[in-house]
Amino acid sequence: MMKWAVLLCALVALSECNTKISLIKGKTARETLMEKGIWEETRLKFPYNPMAKFYQTGDEAMTNDADLSYYGVISIGTPPQSFNVIFDTGSSNLWVPSVYCSSQACQNHAEFNPSQSSTFTWANKPVSIQYGTGSMTGQLAYDTVSVGGISVTQQIFGASQTEAPFMANMVADGILGLAFPNLAASGATPVFDNMMSQGLVSQNLFSVYLSGNSAEGSVVSFGNIESNYYTGQITWIPLSSETYWQINMDSVTINGNTVACSGGCQAIIDTGTSLIVGPTTDISNMNSWVGATTDQYGDASVNCNNIPNMPEVTFTLNGNAFTISASAYTSQNSNGCMTGFGNGGTQQLWILGDVFIRQYYAIFDRQNNYVGLAQAA
């Protein structure tokens, strides 16, 4: 059937051969652990270190993010074996658990079984990906990977053999990295690079729409900009570094006052980070400007009744203002309301994660090395 689909794509205009994959907004690790009554002890054991994935030596790093909630289904192998993965623009490897993994985190997730795929081959190369609080180790292998309607042949991926304990609390089985190839651990070619080189996308770009509160409606579109997911014009911002999707940020302002990133800074558009993360002093200042109280873990709480009166926050990126309302940068859980501004430590780097991307449809253009942002519909 897939051969016919590929042939059909060759016969019709290539522009029609793009694909999108639906993302599900699932329960976060924080919500699951709160329900079990073990959130406090777990966060002490695995402190949140959102910058871990952006500062590493050697192998690529990941982070233990308790608030990630978007994942989509891909399949690997012939016949296909399905996995829930986080589509992560802040890393470059694809990996899933394997039947050779004995870690607790693998036991409660789908595991890839090489012996059940006729198109599988080992790459005879190990892979190690560091987390904020542990690592995933495994072996690299090749197989057919299907993402939406696209089948990528001979895609290299990691089959995990050990995984950090924190992964046991997450819905997703693995991660599909969408950053640049020079970040990939063990030199593995990222999935989107193979989509481009195998001629499987009509344009060398992909785009992300994250819905707000609903469980459904979020999508990643490969090779396509979908006009129904945004309003107004797309603002194109050149990358300042072709590793992550990194751009120049000029300032963060509240009521016309510069409250963070004074004099300019670097920011990364990252679907694999739930919050907007910045240096400790800047984030503290922002949280204090919006009237939040920060606890010892860095969570900044606000009175839920005050949200309608809280100020907007404006992020100026390469001369363009992107404003986020209080209802958009706050969230509510069983403990009350929190801001979506996370403490990134001493590093002078910002991550514009899902809190930002929910407001702005994001286009990741590999052809021209730009990020496009437009008001989400």
C-alpha cells in the first residue's frame, strides 16, 4: 500500500505530498505524580534542570521536564510497531525503548522488538544521551520510520538499553529530535534530514501548532505551512546559530519597562520544553513584576483570582514584538495557579517553550535557516 502512496505522490504535484501528525495533549508527569501523592518527594530526587540539554560535553543532553504534555504516534519497523514520542526541536536524535532494556522506565512503555521487523539492521554503534538527572544508553540501528503519511527508509535511531528513572513518570515512550544534525549524539542523521534527502517533503520546513487547553487539535506538519492554524502575517526571524533553533532576543518588557534580557540575549524555540525559561535573576524579576511568589523549587504561584488583572509580557525578537497575556502564561493545577516562567540558573540563554508556542504558530525553515512566527488561530 505504501509503495502505491509513494507512486501517487510522484504522479501528482509534489506540493500535495505533505503530511501532518496529530499531537495529543496528555497528562503531565507532575499531574500523575500529584495524583499519586509523590510529587514532592520525586521533585526532590529529580530536580528540574531545564538547561541541561543545552549545555553538554560530548553527547547530547535531555531534560527531565515534569510539565511536557504533547506527544504524537510514530511507527518503526515492518510490520510497524507504534510509539508515543515527543517531537522535540531542542534535540536531534530519535530513540525509543527496546526489549533489551531492563530499566523501570522501559517496563511501563512500549518497547521496540528488532526480531519482529523484517527491515531492521543494527548499526553496531552505541549511543548515550544525558539527562538533567541520568541518561539513556543503547544501541543505534536502522529501520523504516513512519511519521504521519511519510515513510523514511533506513532511518537511524536509538534502541534504549537503560533509561533514567524519571522517564517512568512520562507518557511518551521516546523522543523524535527536530534540531540540526550537528547536535545529534553518535552522529546519527535526524529524521527530518532524511525526509529532505529522500525527497519526502515538498518544502524543507516543518511547522508546529500547539492547542491551548483541549487534548486534541495540536499538529506537526512536515513540508507544509498550514494557513488555518494562524492569523495575520508570518514574521520571519533568521537563526543566530544553526544547532538549535536559536534566534536573537532584544528584550523582555512589562508595561514598557525592560524586566529581562536587557541589552539583548539568545533564545531557543523549543517544543521539548514546557515553560519559558531564562536566567534566575531575570525570571525572578519577571515573576515579581507579575505579582508571583516563588517557592524553593522555583515554582512561581499567583492568586488565580488576580490573573485577569495581571500584565502582559512582551518578548522582542529580532526587532519584532510578541506579546503574551496573563491567561496564556499562567496555568492551574490542584495546588492553584502558577506562572510559566522557569528558572534556568546562571546560563544567559532563554528557552521559549510550549507556553510561548501555544500563542505563536511556529515554522522551522531548514531551507533558509529561519524561524517563522505568527499569531496562533
